[in-house]
Amino acid sequence: MIKKIHLNANWQAFLTLYFFFFYFSGITHILLQVTDSTIFVGLRQAIYMSLLWVIPALLIPNKTKLISSVIGIILWFTSLVSLGYFCIYQQEFSQSVIFIIFESNPAESYEFIAQYFKWWMLPVFVGHTIFSFLLWRQVKPTFIPFNRALFISLLILIFLFGIPVLKNYVIKKAQWSDVVYKIEKSLQPAQPWQLIIGYLHYREQLATMEAMLEKNKSLPPVKNLKDKYGDLNSTMVLVIGESTNRQHMSLYGYKRPTTPRLDAMKNELSVFKNAFSSRPSTIESLEQILTFADQENPDLYLTKPTLMNIMNQAGYKTFWITNQQTITKRNTMLTNFSKQMDVQFYMNNSSAQNSRQYDENVLEPLQKSLNDSAHKKFIVVHLLGTHMKYKYRYPDDFAKFNSSEGLNKELNQKKIDVINSYDNAVFYNDYIVTSIKKMMEAKQERSFMAYLSDHGEDVYDTPPHDFLGRNEGKPTLSMYATPLIMWASPAWQQSSNVNLNINLNMPYSLSNFIHTWFDVAGLSFDDLDIKKSIVNSAFKQSPILIGDPNGNAGLKMLKTETK
């Protein structure tokens, strides 16, 4: 009986010690879950990684108070940053925030920090500190035999680090650098790694991006550049959507009214019926949409100027507005593209892409850009669009679809709920795209807008209706079927001889979009191929090639029959 009581006391001490360490990481993640701001992964990793701090107190129990106080002070200090950031933005602190602070000029950094700290955060911090101290006072040593403490510590280390190494390095044969990166990403949701690893990853990705920029700067400009409309004021806006399958847009014949605003202005738009992405992923797709690279020449983005470079060369003042994540390992190429522009607005500081983030964030910086006094302006607006997790892409006011009306009768309720969320995201995206068009229209200037999506998404569309997402190895039409919409103001139409409606029904690969863009802009140069411009009478249809051009499976032709 005495041994049982002693054992229970040790377990109680162990759990109290663990909860003390977990609190500093867990408080923000729990708030993120309560407010439904992100997925569960961050909280799960915080639960796991907080076990790490128990080890020294287990091995040296007579120093438990000292160990817990030293570690606790470090965790407390770093937790103030993440807790404070949540209080302001209801988001998880990330390396994107670090990027914005360090990459801005001093005045902008001060403005960001001044906005970050509010007077009412002081009582929040005081309460957080008092609760932390009260938890620390409950901490007691866990007296168990050293051999058992060592065994438990080894189990913790194997669980946290050994299993990931075995799974990725030994079984999956991943490179060691990738294994280390995955472990670091697992650590990052916990304190103090959120700041430490966030900063280290920021430095790593910054170095990669700077190397890309240096290489890009060394590229020679295009030869024999001519601007047909060089003496006219021009505003050109390229809106890049995300994961939007045109088969879920009523503008393209979808049974549900997901795009009522675009539908209402259909007669003002040039709606291309058969545009397709070449790759079902953002980076790989945009490497072709925004450069001369294509499926047969996938590396040309490294040796030829980009769309952004050429617009700069043509004398446009250039702006990049993005609601995508900024400086992450996956998004370094996007940040590289953005840094090729004169002005950048980074609106998404979330740690995870699957966090609540609305595209209306881009409207204010877009208005600032449209109001700029430059003679010629080129603006890229990169949306989160209909990216997973779909329910995080729209406010509650846009939750229009909540039944099975208009859907396949074979779908179960779980799939119906997912499709409803996706269609609500498309409904909200309709509001964003038309808002951009109306903002441009209100300026009453010579302006042009093109809207496209980087790729599509299969949302249980393809029989037997059991797949969600994208898989390049098992392609479906839904993964590649994207919207392509153009609008030109009356002033643009009067001064331009380009017929935007000439080939609306022709199958078209967005990997050739750069040729269409410059044809519309009235720019010509040696590398431009008007046979790849869908708004040109010389356009020649070519096969829609999909697949990984660097993979073993090779390229294949997409069957472009629509439903």
C-alpha cells in the first residue's frame, strides 16, 4: 500500500512537471483550436515536444526546482511573443513574421511592431506570468530509481527523434538534410523552438532566395523589346487564384450558383472555356505560367527573364500583393518572384497554410497600388483562393451551401460537407475577384485584368467520387481544369487591336500564358511566340501536356473533354 501511494505521488509529480512545461507552448495552440483558426497539427506537436523538458528534471530530481525555473523563464519569455501575436492577429507566430520584420525598412518594422503591441496586452501578460508562477510552485521532484529515469528518458528521445529518423532516413531513404528539416518542423510549434527554429529557417530560406535573385539579376534582358502602347497610361493586373477548379464555378456551367457576381458581368468578360494548368501544384505551375518554361523545357525559368523582369524592363512600376505564406521552404520560389518586383505586400503571416485567412486582405494594398501615380503599373495579386482547408477560406457570411442540393446522390454526408465548404470558398472567391475588377473599373483608366488559377482540385468530382485533392501520378481533369478570365476597360479596348474573344473555346495550356500576356500588353521581343497567344489569330493549338517533366513516367496528354 505504501509503495502504491509512493508510485502515485511520483506520477502526480511527473504530470505536474510536464504540464508546467507544456503550458508555455500549449496556451496559444489551445486558443487557436478554440477559435478554430488552424488545424490540430501544431497542438499535437506541442504536446509531444514538451516531453523533452521533463528529461533533465527526471535525471537530476534534487535540482527539479532550479531546472524547472531556468527552463521555465526561457519558455515564458518566448511564449509572450506567440501569445501576444495571437491576441492581435488570432494566428500562430511564424517565420513569415520574422521575414516581414527583418526585410522591411526601419520605419516599416517600427510600424509593424507598434501595431503588434497594444496597451491591453499588459494585463494579459501579467495574468499569463502569474499563472505560470503558480504552476511552478506546484512542481515537485519525481524520485524514481536512476535506471528507470534513464529508461524513460531514452523512450522519450526515441519517440521524439528516433522514430522520425527511422521512418524517413532508414525506411524512406530521405536525405539527411530533409530528415533534420522535418524534425525541426516538428519541434517548431513548441517553445522556445518557435522563435529559434523560425529564425534559423528564415535565414536558410533567405539565403536560398538571395542566391536565386542574384542569378536572376545576371540574366540578360530580352532583345529588341518594343512597346506598341508605350505612350499610353496602362494598368495591368494579374490575379492568381489557388486550387480553383472551374467545374465548380457556375460561370462555367456548374449547377450550383457559386459565382453569381461573375455571372452577372459575364458580358463584360472574356471567359476562356478550356484552359488547363500543366502541373497540379503551385510552385511547379507558376514556374511555367510566369516564365518561358513549359513541360518540354521546364528549366527555362532559370535561364530566361521572367514575366516580372520583362515588365520592369518595359518601364512598368511593379507590385506584388500576396495572401500566400511568404518565406517557407516550399514558397521560396514565390518570394523570389515577388522580390523581382518594385513593391511587395505580404499579407499572410500564418505558420501553417491550413489556417484561417481571408483574401479580402489583398484589397487595401491593391487600392494603394492602383492609386500610385506611376505612368504604367503592373500588379500581381496572389490569392489563397480555394486552398485546403476550405472552411478557413471564407467568413461565415459566405457559408451559402449547406445541403446536398445539386450534388451527386451517391455522396455520403462527410463528402457533402467537404464539397459545401469548397463551393462556399468558390462563392467567396467570386466576391474577391469581382471586387478587384470593380476597383479597377472605378479608376476609369486604361486597365486590363486577367484572372487564372495555378491548378484545379478534385473534390470528389471523378467517379467513383472517392478522391479529394491532387495526385500527379493519377491525374484527373478536375486537377487541371482552371478558370481563365480577362477584362479590359473601355479605354483599353479603344486603344488596343487585340481581340480577347477570338479563341474562347480552344484548349489552352497555361504554360504558354506569358506569350498571351505580352501580346495583350502590346509588347514584342525576340522570345515572344504569338502562335502561343490565345488572343492572337495566329494561335496554334498544341497538346495539353501534363506530368512531371523530370520524372520517370514522362509526359502525357490530358484528355480535355469537359463534363
